[in-house]
Amino acid sequence: MSTKYLMRFFEFNSIKPTGPLSPDQARIKSLKDQAKRAQAAVKAERARQKIQTGQQDLAKVESTKKMTSNSYKAQYKMNNAYTSWMTAGTYGNFNDALAAALRKKKAGAIVVRVEDRNKVIVYFS
């Protein structure tokens, strides 16, 4: 056993038991404790409100995300790279658009691509 945590006899003497508080001291201690509990309650309420507003913002983003339908456009160039892009179709999901683009590639198209509704190219071959 290490002596690091052992107390010596004279250290016990430095700890004096305190008697009961006077009514005035008890009232002050009670008010201080009540103030600490109130501060903790305010802190917890602010955190709860911050979480609630974050959840509401997330719900708004999710609802607008569901309302906007994704559309993907399959495009290809048949003869050479300098011709304009021809559209094979517009599809509701990426997999259908990719399948259409790959069918055109298999049919002899030189290059194919799939772009989303924001005109961002998500597949190119």
C-alpha cells in the first residue's frame, strides 16, 4: 500500500466539524443554492431551445428536399466530339439516366454524360 494517500493523525485535527447554521446563515445558504439551481435551469433551457430550433431547421431542409424532384438528363454525342449534345431522355433518378446513357454508348455513341437538374455533370464517359 502506498503512503501517498494515507493521512496522518495531525491532518485529522485540521478538519473541524461545523455546528448547525444560524437561521440567517441557513437562509443565505439556501438562497445561494437556489440561485445555482436557477442558473443551471437557464443553461439547460437555452440548450433545449437551441436543439429545438436546429431540429426545426433540419425538418425544413428535409421537407424542401423531398418536394423538389430530382431529374437527370442522359446526353450523348454520336458522330464526333465536336457535334452538339443530344438528349436521350430525362429521368427521375440517376440509375435510369445512367442506364440510358450506357445503352447509347453501347449503340455506338462516342461520349455520354448524365447531368442533374442543376446542370452538374454526375457521370461522363
